[in-house]
Amino acid sequence: MVVVFRRGSRIRGRHITGAGAGLSGLTAAARLAEAGHGVTVFEERETVGGRVRSTRADGYTFDRGYQVLFTGYPAVQRELDVDALDVGSFVPGATLSRDNHRSTLADPLRAPSTLVDSALNRDVRFRDKLNTLRLQRALARDDYADLLDRDDQTIAEYLREFGFSDAYIERFVAPFYGGITLDRSLQTATNVFQYTYKALSDGKVGLPADGMGAIPEQLAARAREAGARIELGRGVEAVQADDSGATVTVGSETVDSDGVVVATDPHAAGDLTGVSTPDGAKSCVTQHFTFPAHRKLRTGRRIILNMADGQPNTVSPTTDAQPAYTPDDTQLFVANFIGERDESDEELATQVREAMASWYPETRFDEFELRHTDRVKFAQFPQPPGYRAGLPAPDSPDGNVVLAGDYTRWCSIQGSLESGRVAADLAVGFA
């Protein structure tokens, strides 16, 4: 995202240019505009949101990629009107599945109805259930800010050190956090696990009534209400800056401003600023399936984890959590595959149907219809132990340019929103 503050504007304050209208760019634009500065955001796509977008067709909502909202994130509480998003939530926990078998593992303190099923779950040892509660209490005492510094271990190493069994890690954590980190091997840094686990305990995990795309749409409305301009279908192609101002190139137009907030994806940000940004990309494929309402599955509003082979890694009963995603006579399920896949959409759909039929043998899946597929090549950047040392600082570009994006903090909605706040604070200081 580029936020542009045009010289000569009637709005008091500095004139800042922004590149990109994702979560970080929109947060920066809203904050700057609310502080009285002139702001114009250039976005090359015809919609806001960056990686957080939704498609609506025939009464259905299809989110791009495997995404949910953690309402417990501090930046979510600060930057968003969560009540207005009308978030429908999943039950804390999951359904553990393999051929002809499924079991329940949930937080009985937050979902009392799951107490008996979770206690009788033979896929998870009693010691692991106690360790889960112990871990929850331990992280409840930690500050979120302190957790980001703990990136010297993998998730797998941390959990084994804490006392969890290999069976628990493989059957529950690997598929559950495989969905969050796109890394079923759990070689991602510990801080990602700790931060998200704490947020799981502090809030809900769910979906806005109008889809995940409602999050950037709300931020865009906030920015516009404060006076910011958001120009869609116009991307920033070049940035030139010194300590007195900046110029951006948008098509055949050049725009002068007091500074620039670059909030594009990390690769584009590197091209615009010359700053080294994270290499690599984690990918995923998500498929959206409809199912007649009368074929009701006993999901308990829990995400379904594939303990066996990750094909798919997870299946989410979307409409059980958020009924607004479909017409009244239909259910929506979202299956997630980690990584890029060579199979065709229909070949992947066959794998999903076969998995669901094995997990729910009492149900027929002949009407489990594929409606939409997203192949997301860049969903996250890799976050192995020590990754934060290699992230660019928001003020690393030369001149009056700052970076905004989760790649300056960590891959998450929290990281995106917080980076937008930091970028806005820095932009206010442009000379």
C-alpha cells in the first residue's frame, strides 16, 4: 500500500503517500487521516484487502485461503469494531479424525458440553490433557509483547520440552498448527505458537458475517470517513525519496508528498525501496464445498483435523460457525491443503470427499459439491527459529519512506494491524 498525502491539500498536517490497501496499509491510512493528515492510498487491485479478501457469488461467501479471525489479538481489539463484524465462532478445540474414527478434544472450561467427550478421548493421553491446561495457565501470565522475542526454538522442540507426548504433537498440534502456520512439521518458531495459543484462550476464533473481506472493508470505511482517499486499480510503480519529501509514480502520473508508507507484499516492497525483505513463500489450496442442510453432520462447531496424512489437512464446518455464508438450505465446508498441489481441482475434491466419507461413515457424500477453489501461492513467509533477526525494520528505507506489513513483525492479522500502527507513528515524524 502507498499512502499519498498530496501537497496543496486543504487538510492540515503532512501529506503522505501510501502503496497498497491491505490490512497494514489501511490501518496506517486510517490512523494518519484521523490525526489530521492528508492521505491517498493507491492499490493496484480493484478491491481492498491484500491477502484478506472474500468472493461473493450466488448467495455464498468464499474467503480467499484458509483464514479465521482471532478476536483475542490486541491489535484486533484496538483497530477493529469487532461487534460490528458480527463474528460467528468455532468451539474451542477440534475433532480428531482418521479412517472410520473421530474423537473430540476441546477446552472444557470454555466449552463445558465437551467435558465428557474430551475426558474419554483415547487419542490423547491424560498427561497431555493436563499439560494443555498447564500451558494455558502459563501463557495467560505472559504479556503478548514478550512472546515475540521467543523465536529460538521450533514448535515441536518447545512442546516436547514442555512434556507433551509425540502422539499428542502428531495427532493434534501438527494438523491444527499446520493450518495456522502452513507447516505441519512444526518447524516454525515457538513465538508463533505461543502468541496464537494465548489469543485462542483470550478470545474467539471465527468468521465475520460478511466474510473475512469485511475486515479490510471496515478499515477502508474508517479511513475514508476520516478523509483518506483510496484509489483502486492504480498501483505504485516507483518511489523516490529523501529526507525532505518523496515522489511516487502511478502510471503516467507522479505525485509529490511529504513521505510514503509502503504497504505492499514483501517482494514488491523490496523492489520499491531496495530493502531486503523475507524470501520464500508458503502456499495453500482451499476448496469450498456445499452440502444440503438436511445432511447435518455432528461437527459440534469444531474444526476437523486429519490425524492421518494431511490430505486434506483440515476441514472447517463454516456455516456451523457462521450461517451467513450460505443460503438457508445449504451448508458450507472449507478444506485446506498445505503447499502447492499438482492435482486438478476435481482430483483434490475427490480426496476431500473420500476423507469425509471415512470420518463420517454414517453419512453419504454424493451431494458434497465443489463450489470454489483458491490456489494461494504466497500466503505466508517462512518463520523458522531466529526469523525475526532477518526482518526489515519499518524505518529501514532511505529518506521519508516507511514499511508497513506483517513481514516487519510476524505473519498474522495481528502483525499486519500492528505494523500499520507503527508505520503511521513513524510517518508523523517526517520532516
